[in-house]
Amino acid sequence: MNINSSSLFNEMQGMISKTQMSAPAMESLGVAKPGGADFSSMLKMAVDNVNSIQKQSNSMQNAIEMGDRSVSISDAMIASQKSSVAFAATVEVRNKFVEAYKEIMNMPV
């Protein structure tokens, strides 16, 4: 299995471009809010993407451990690193949201 090292970056760029769509384009996708993308659906999509990357990495590692010669060690290691980077990025985004939430909650009314 060949893993493209820039695919995670391309997926992130695609998500950014989806958030910057015009209102008619967003309505055609079924997004409820005309002023911006539905945050919960985008967050779910990002978490599901990280989950699928981790599952792929785990299956490749299991294949290597079981002696499957169709999977190379280098591909498994690349998938493992891609999974690690995707998870770390997700944790950092979560931390920023929690920090922003705390700031908003501490604002005087």
C-alpha cells in the first residue's frame, strides 16, 4: 500500500476551502447556516478522518506482525507517523477550543 505523505495536508486544505465557500455553494451541500459551515459536522468529519487514519495504521501494523509480505515495513511506519501527527493536531485543536471556551466564560457580562 502506498501512502502519500502530503495527503493529510491536502485534506486540511480541502477543509479550509469548504469553510470559505460562498452561501449558494454551501446551501447546495445542505449546510444550514448561510454565513458559515456547520461546526459540529466539520468537527465530526475531522475526528472520523483521524479515526480512519489510525485504523489504517493499526491494520498495517497487524499485517506486518502477522508476516504479510504485501505490506512493507516502510509503508507501515509512514502510516504510523501519519496517524501520530493527525492525532497530535487534533489534540492541539481541542486544546485551543477549550482555552477559547474558558476565556469566553471568564469574560465579564
